[in-house]
Amino acid sequence: MAQFLNRIGQLGLGVAIVGGVVNSALYNVDGGHRAVIFDRFAGIKPDVTGEGTHFFIPWVQRPIIFDIRSQPRNVPVITGSKDLQNVNITLRILYRPVPDQLPKIYSILGQDYDERVLPSITTEVLKAVVAQFDAGELITQREMVSQKVSEDLTERAKQFGVILDDISITHLTFGREFTQAVEMKQVAQQEAEKARFLVEKAEQQKQATVISAEGDAEAAVMLSKAFQSAGDGLIELRRIEAAEDIAYQLSRARGVNYLPAGQSTLLNLPQM
């Protein structure tokens, strides 16, 4: 009986050991991930393991998990324009590895391939592209610059097994000297606009004066012709109208009294 129990105990121990070995020889690959196997004797295996649970040989093999989903990264670069202006550019890149090239990526670059590749090729491409434009063109033709950077950088990343899903310029500034020059230029343009406005205003005033003088001259000519044809009657009429207007204004004034000639008053006023 004791021997039977000992055999059962040994069998249970063996099953537990085998179960532990089997459990330790399994690994999981989550959604959006891939795995490559490093073998101590054969090196990196060329096959890429997909999602699910898989078997590997403990101690001899080791799974290396990669995230193949698009990931964002900002890469700042300081470079120079065609007219030798300092330019600060920041690119926002969405990148992911080519799944079939993961064994090659791990063998050449390692698991942190993005740290080794993206800053280097981004600086290289930006320096080459920005040097083709001057500072003003980088502002006015920003869409063209962005497109050329995207095309060149995408082609360059393919050489390392990296896919770039999106590339955009999120930051573009220039050195302090260029910024001051732009501000001074804007001030000069505003002053020039103000001076041109003053010149135009003076010219308009001059034209108005000329037109007014021409109108007065024509009126004088017309009056002269009227006097020649009608005599002094018009002048006498204008004189009477002016006298009536003056008399009306004086009658409304408090300090002025009108005394008809030949009539007596309460006061003995001296005779003029």
C-alpha cells in the first residue's frame, strides 16, 4: 500500500512538472502586435508570429513582441533656408513597421528602431528640402514644402521597413533677426501706405480747389454777361435783398432800436 501511494505521488509530481513546463513554454500576442523568435542556436527566425497563443522552447527561444499599430512622434529640427535664415521646424509623424520585415528590423536596428531611424532621416530630408526655399517661400508655399517633405521622407523610411501614414508640419518659426526684419518691413509698408494716402488726399484737395476756381470764374463770366445785357437792375435787386436781410437781423437784436426819421421820442436825443 505504501509503495502504491509513493508511485501515485511521483506520478503527480511528474504531471505538475510537465504542466509547469508547458505553461512556461506558451506566450501570447495581443491584437495589433506581432512577434519574432530569437533562437540561441539559429538566431532570429525569419517567420513572424501573428496574434494568439503560441509555443516556444524555454531557455533556447525567446519571443520579441512588436507593436505594428500607427504611433505618433514629434521630431524637431533646426535647419537653414536658401537665403541662410535659421528655421525651426517640428514634424508630427504617424509611423508603423512593415510586419514582414520585423526580423530584419530587429536584426539591424533593434526593438527601438524608431529612436534610431526617425530623427536621423527626418533631419536629413528636412535639411535637403528647406534648403531649396527661401524664408518667404517657406511661408507662402508651405503646402508645397509639406508635400515634398512627405514624399521624400516616406521614400526614405521604406528603406528601413517603416511605413509613414501621415506627416504634417506643426511648427515653423524663424530666427530673431528674420522676425525683426519682417516687423520692420511691415512698419515701412504701413508708413508708405500712409504717405501715399496723404499724397492722394492733397491731390484731391488740389483738384477740388481747381474745380471751385473754375466754377467761380464761369460764374463771374455769366454775371458779367448778365450785367451787360440787363444793366444794373440785378445789382440793385441784390442790394435791396441784402438790406432787408440786415434790417431783419438788427430788428431781432436786443441792443438795437430803429427810430423812423421825423418822429419825436421821450428822450431829447441830439440831432445828427
